[in-house]
Amino acid sequence: MKLTRYWFVVFPEDRFGPRNFGVTAYSKQEGITIITSAVNKIEWQGLYQLPDDNTEVIENIDVRLLDQGHVIPNMGVVTFKGVWFPNLNIH
């Protein structure tokens, strides 16, 4: 099993923008679990709408598609397991 980059499109009107999530995980379901755990751990529950089973997910997202003004300069390492946007996988 290998790690995969996922982009969770929580806000379709801003598909590649900063209101969505980037995570690297072994599966889509693990990605949802990692995002939920990270957001709860840092107490950002009120700031973000969390993904669910109906959220569009782009597997192996080409990060060059992501928002150049905010997402790209503020993301973590996409090859590390964890939430890389918002940057929660490196500190």
C-alpha cells in the first residue's frame, strides 16, 4: 500500500482554493479521519467545514492546480502522511 495525495473539495465554488483540504494518506477514508482528528486536536472545528463521504475528492492532485496566492505558499510537505493544507503535517 502506498501513500496518496488527496484534495478534498469541501467548497466546490472555490475548488482549488484555501477553504479545502490537502492530505496524504493510504486511503480516502483514512484521509477523512486524519483531517477530522487534526482539526479537532487544534480546536478549529468552528473554522472549517469537514469533509464527509459525499465530498468530492481528487486523488493524486497536481499541486500546480492549487491556488497560487494562498495554498501553494502555505502548504506542508505533500509526501509526508498527514494534512498538508492547511499546513498541519510539519511544525
